[in-house]
Amino acid sequence: MIVESFALGPLQTNAYLIMNEARSQAIVIDPGMGPERLLRRVETLDVPVQAILLTHAHFDHMGGVEAARKAWGCPVYLHDLEADWLTEPRKNGSARWPDVTEPLTTDPAEHALDDGQSLQLLGVTFRVLHTPGHSPGSVSFHYGKHLFSGDVLFRLSVGRTDLPGGREADLYDSIRNKLYKLDPEVRVYPGHGPQTTLGFEMANNPFAPAH
């Protein structure tokens, strides 16, 4: 599996272009605001995008969905607890920060995500982990030694819980009882900032140590 990352928009949100080894199929996780570089890369590679997966529906993660849908004609996957966030600027947060963005909307997701769900994409199986805390419908996507954690777990940090629907107890439960149960060698691709591994975070994360 080939993973390319793009830090997009004013909040430098990590969007991920994931391809099979033959570069004949792709999926995208979290096409954020200002997705032009991502769109150009997909066009240059001439690779069909099978799906857009959203770790959650905050504006900086869904800001490029409208443009991506038009360019690729593929379905969007999102947890049902945030089903109406794509159509509601107050819920996705874009109406709360007018100095950062205009109100953002797009059509609802075509597919709902749920905890433990298996997604057959790129010829492999991605497992959906419901990891609330940063937002009620936050999910992480796990395949082999790869984990796309959205805004749940960062290198030496964790997601904020002071936004509507956030809950600190849920966040730490998600990290310790779901993410830290995976192989410590799993590489973490977060929603912001550099990559890390679960083992490094278990040993060094000051906000969410393993014990």
C-alpha cells in the first residue's frame, strides 16, 4: 500500500491518498480545505478514486469533499452520529470561525460507518474503529500496520475535547481501550502533524500514556 499525505488549508489538515501497489486504485481520507494539490496529484497519476473516507466531519477535514466528489464521482463514508454535519455549517464548525473559512456544506454521505465494520477497498480490508471523544462520530481506520487516527491521537498529543460533542473521558477510553490494543508497531497517520507509532505514544505521550 502506498500512502501520500497532503497538509491542506489554514489548519494544515492531513489528507491521505492511499493506493494499491500497482497505483491502479485509490481512496482518500479527509480531503480538507483547499484540496487543489490533492486533486492535481490524483489527476496526474490518473488513478480512479474508489471512496472518500472521513474520520469525522469538522470543517477542516470535510472542506474539500464537494470538489473531490465532483472530480472523482465516488461515494463518501461517515459515521452516522455526524450524518447531518456535512449539511450544517454550525455543526461542522465552519460557521463558528468566520475568520478562517466561509460556511461549508456538501451533500450527505452515501455510506454510514460503524464500529467494527469492514471496508473492502483497494483489494484489502480496512477495519473501522469508532473512537469518539474529539467528536461523537470520530472513527479511525486500521489496516495491517497502518492506522489513520483523525484527530484522536497525535504525536505526543491528543485531540481537543472542548468543541461541541467532545468528551474527554471518551477520548481517553478510545485511545487506551481501542488504539492501544493494536500492535505497538502500527504506524499512526494523524489528522494533523507528523506520523508516529502506537508504541512510541504508549511510552511517551504525556496526555495518554499506556498506564
